[in-house]
Amino acid sequence: MRLAFYYEFSERYSYLIIFMIIFVVAISTVIAFAKGAIIPPLPLPADYVLAVVDGGISSMILIVAGYIAYTYARFLESIIDSTPRLLDDMVSAMKSGANFLEALRTIARLSERYGVLGHILRNAYARIEVAGMPPSHALETALKEFPHPWLSRIIYILMEAYHAGPQALNVLEVATHYYTRIRIVRERYKTLIRTYLPVFLLSYLMFISLSYLMIKVFLPGFAQLKIGGPGFTMTVNMQLVSYSFYWLGFILAIGMGLMYGKIVWLKTSAGFLYAGLMLLLNTVIYALFILGPITLPLPGAIGPALPPLPTSGIP
């Protein structure tokens, strides 16, 4: 079942994504150290190919993992959103004279109406009808396949309604009111935080734009600046500055994506997708316009030629 895979990955193994990215960067750092292309004192590569490869691989890892985690977060959202409708339909069926199992059969027949939750309950009812499994056991089996707290609350409500007998209708009516209130609160919350995504993206675009202006327009004038007297001279190494900004954007993209996932979806892993997209944007812009061969026609902008990186520290 696809939902079970998404659950296993998002709840138990998503932290491995960060370790995979650290591993990729660590390999590049070892190669860069052997070539003498390190940003002192940071253990990060100052090599064009290694930096672009790190950004490309890391962004692809984040996008693939982010798609899984984001889809899983949407699954959870659909469970909460469809629960009031499902419970209300069961209440309507029981008010029309159906018992609990007949109402559950109605839900199974209309499972597409309830998204992921309908699919789970349809499988549970199939175990009851085809395998002859007791209803409580069939619902418990569904919970074992997807043991998430959100689903467990709903399953326990249905089990309580089943065991309540004549009072099942009262149990379902109270639960319907409760989950309707939850859905209203969540809709208000989503409306409130909907502005966070453009704010995060705009902030990151501003950072990249300012990085370009600093590296291509403002700092070149200081590149040949010499400070100090006889016997002591210090210059600005533009290549080290450029790669420092690149890795700052690398780290910032991941951090902002994870924060967005935690704020909006209440799951850090749900931000992998946004982190991957921002990291891909950072990599492409640096590979082409800042570290690469293309220079935008801005007043005072310098070309792509940068002084070679020294192998023995800052000159």
C-alpha cells in the first residue's frame, strides 16, 4: 500500500536525508582538500565542479524525498478534512434506519468521497464481508497498517460506536461535532499561514540577488585593494568570497525549507520539497551567473574570470 510506504519513510527514515546530504558534501570536501581548494577555515569545497555537483545531487535528493514527505502530509490533511463528512454520512445513514455495519457499508461504497480515510475503511469493511473478520478486529487491523495518532483516534471512535449498540448514533454525533470544529480551526490556521510561502521564497530571492550584486558589482572594486605596509599585504580573494556566499545559500535553502515545513505542515520533513527547489535555484544561478560564464548587463558588473584559488591559504 502506497500510504504505508509514505508513512514508514516520513515518520521513521526521513532524518536519513540530511545525513545523505552531509555525506555528499563530505566526499566533495575530501576531494577538494586533496586539490587544495578549501575555504579556510570552513571545511567546504571552493571548486566549481564540486560545488555544482553537490548542489545538484543534494537538491535532487531533497526534491524526491520532499515529494514523498509532502504527499504524506497531504494524506494526513485529507484524513482530518474528510472525517467530519464521513461521520456525518454515517449519522445520516443510521438516522435512516441503518445499523452500524450497514452505515459502514455505505461508507465503503462511497469510499472515493473520503480520500485516504475512505480507502482505509473500505479495506476494513472488505475484511468484515469477505474474510468474516469481526468489525472491531478489522478496524484494529487497519490501524496496525497505518499506526498514526490521527487515524487511531478515528478508529477508536468507530470501535466505541460499534460497541455502544443503541447509543452508537450519539457517539457518532458527538464525534462529528468535534471533528467539524477541528476542521474549522485548521482551515483558519491554513488561511493565516498561506502567506508564509511567498515570504520565504521572496526572502531567498532577495538573498541571491544581493549575493550577485555583492560579488559582481560591489566587491570587485576591493579585489585589488592592498592593506598594510611594507612586508605585510592583504588582498580580497574574490573566489573565496564567491564560494562562501554559495555555501551560505546552500545552508540557508535547507534551513528555510525545513522551517517552512514545520510551520505550515507541522512536520519538518514536509519542507524537504521546498528546500530542494530553493537549493536547485541557488545552484543554477551560481553555476550560470555568479561562478559560471554568464554575466548580467549591470553597470559595473565584472565578467566570470576569477583569480585562481591558491593552494596554501589566503594570499
